[in-house]
Amino acid sequence: MDLSFLRPLYEAAGPVVSVHLDTSREDQDADKRIELVWNNLRKELEGQGADAATLDAVEAAVGGSPEIVGPQGESLYAAGGQLLAVHTLAAPPAANRAAVGPVADVLETVLDRDRQLPHVVVALDRQGGDVDGYAVGAFDEARSRSYNGSTLHITRVKAGGPSKASYHRRTENVWATNTAGVAQEIALAVASVDAAVVFVGGDDKATAVLRNQPALSALDVAVVDVSGGRGGEDALASLRKSVDETLAEVSERAHEEAFERYTAAAGAGTSISSIPSVTEALAEGRVETLLLSADRSGEPLKWSSVQEPMRVASSAEALSDTGHTFEMSAAALLLRAAAFGDAGFTEIPAGHDVPDACAAILRY
């Protein structure tokens, strides 16, 4: 995963407030629940020395995306009384967390984006289909908000057709015509978000016709059948649940494959593990892909500086820019170094034991 989207966060003068919280919209009390969580986090940030203007900037934006029903999370960053970025997460973070530091603490945002795939969801019936493209990290200029896995509505095809048994053959022809239109819209959606997979849910008859459409067959993406579809809130809720579950499975497989590449690279001497080894390679610009675990338990603190973002050390004295050094969590500093070194990122899958929960695939 490309980390260049993080660079604007690192250009802000600290201290930077980083907030990660659950903003799921699954109950009528969501607004009150989110308000209570934020109030508690605000008190923590005040105790850490965050200024009121910066906290007010976060408070004005906190709350997730009310128009997106279901599980979600939010990462917000602010400094100097200004909001730096807001990211709507496809899933809640592992825990509600807030921190003040010299630079942004971004692991939750990075993990969420790394678990996403650009995809298209099709809710189909015998009259047509609803086609929605989901782009990873899509940006809404009107709201200054980035979305991971959130809807970018492409189009809707709503064509009618006879449904009586006496018109069976004619209905078949109408279905085929309508489904051909849906297939063309799917192709446009795939191109629009550079989708890796298409999920199709709905009427079995229409789905079978859709799979035979040339426009769909020509796509170089996987087409996966899921439950749910068109026809009301229950069908759409089932569709989203099925898509989320399948996406999680696809993401897990992708991370296992990435870890296999890391293991294979170790045999060739082009991958390393442990924080000391990785920090040295980052400072030299040799890291192609940084690997970190989502588990932050036992994570050490490390040192870096304002002028040397690619250098991470165990002590301030090990850095050249001794007048502008600071101490933060290792993950926060490793991700900053990787972003400035044009390195990518992938998560270490759960269950794999790696020294310091940190590894890298090297360029050379």
C-alpha cells in the first residue's frame, strides 16, 4: 500500500492531535454514544496538554458519516487550531484512542486502508440493477473527508419489463437487454475506481444472465456472488454484511500472500525483521515495504527528529539533529520514516511471530 497520502500530515508543525474512534451508525443512540466517547477522549487530550482551539477543531468534525449506516470508524488529525485531515474508516478501530505528539500517530488509519480493496457492488433484480463503486481512500472535497470503502455512486439502471408467465420469452429478452445495460455500467464503475473485484447480489435468474454478458466477461477482475441484493432495506443490509465479510476474507488472503513474499525474500537475503534492523534500512532508503502488526501491546518508544524523518533511534544522542529530537511510539515513527522513504506498507497477519512485530522487504 502506498503511504504518500500521509505526507501532508507530517508537514504540519506539532504538537499534532490524533484521534481514532468508533462512529458506527447501528442504533438510534449513535449520536449520543459518539458524543460521550469524544468527550472522554477530549478530557484525555486536555490532560496531555492539547490546546482548546485544536480540540475545538476536532470536535466540529467528529461524528463519522451519518448517511452511511452500519459499522464504521473515524480518524481525525489537527494541529495549531486547524483540522488537518478526517478519514472515515470502513470498520471501527480496535479501541477508541487519542494522543498528542510531535507528529501524527496514524497506525489505525493505515491499517484500515491497507485492509481495503477498491470494489464494485451490484444489487440486481429482473428489472435492472444498482451499481456502486467503492474506492479506497476516496476524497470528498465538499466535506474535506477521505473515505475507505465508502460509496461513490456511479449510476442506477431502472428499466421495466413484463413479468407475467405468458410473456416469458419476451421477459427473457427484456432481462437480457436490461442486464446488458447493467454490465456496461459495471464496466464503467470498475474503470472509475480501478476495482479489483465485483460483488453481485440479487435475483438468481438475473445474475445468471449478467454473467453471460460480454461487457462483464471482458473485465479483468474477479466477479463474486454474495447474498442480499435489491428490494428494500433488509436486502441491502444483507448485501452489505455479505460484502464486508467477503472483503475481509479477500484481505486476509492478500496479507497472507504478502507475508509469504516476505518469507521468500528472507531466503534471498532481501527481507529483515526487528526494529533495529528495519530502522537502519529505513534510514538508508532501502525499504521497499514496511510490515507491522496491528497488536501494539509491548510497543517500545523510539526517538526521531524534525529534520531527519527517516531516522528512528533508541536514544536522542544517536541522532544528528539533537536540538529537535522527540520520543514517540515506534509504529508512529516507523510509518513516518517509510512515508518519506517512498516505502509501501502491509500488515503482518495475526498468528505470525515476527521479532518486535516489525519487518521489511528490501529494495536491495
